[in-house]
Amino acid sequence: MPKFDSSGLLTAVVTDADSGTVLMVAHMNAEAVELTRETGMAHFFSRSRGRLWKKGETSGNVLTVTEILVDCDQDALVVKAKPAGPACHTGAVSCFYRKLGDNGLTPASS
């Protein structure tokens, strides 16, 4: 089973189940992991809001989870999912739509 940190959280890297594209990074507590496994829909814990949330609960852009991988230290997850729309709250397909260059942030190539 996953090992949660002292705050009861672990990092979850969400990837597109078909393309492998990294969609987002979020945190999960035990309840989020359990709900995700029970429902097949991605749930996370918001550190800023201090509460559990279902991805897409307001936007409709849910993530249907196909597989959850646990790293060798058991303190991070890769969540493979099929997105129903953009994963990023900005409307971008992925939260990783910019790259860091010598002159700051620029659009990442697709």
C-alpha cells in the first residue's frame, strides 16, 4: 500500500492512459485513493482548500482512471486516466503547457 507523508498525503502524477502525456500533478490522501479506486473517477486532496475534491466536479472534465501505479518507495503514484476534456483549470489539455527557457516561460510544443 502507499506510504503517506506526515501530512497524510502523497503525490499523484496523472497521465493520459492512451498517449502517456503528463496531464497534471496533485495530492491524494487515503480517502482520495479509496474513492478513486471505488468509483474509477479521480479524486484528490486540495492543500489550499483543505478538502477532498473530485476532478471535474465543477467543469465536467472528469478523469476516468484505468490504472494506478505505485513507485518503488511507495510514496508517489502514477494515475493513468482517460480525460473527458482539458485536465488543466486554464483550459489547456495538460497543466504542463509551458517550458522554462532562458527568457522565462514560453509555450511548450505539442
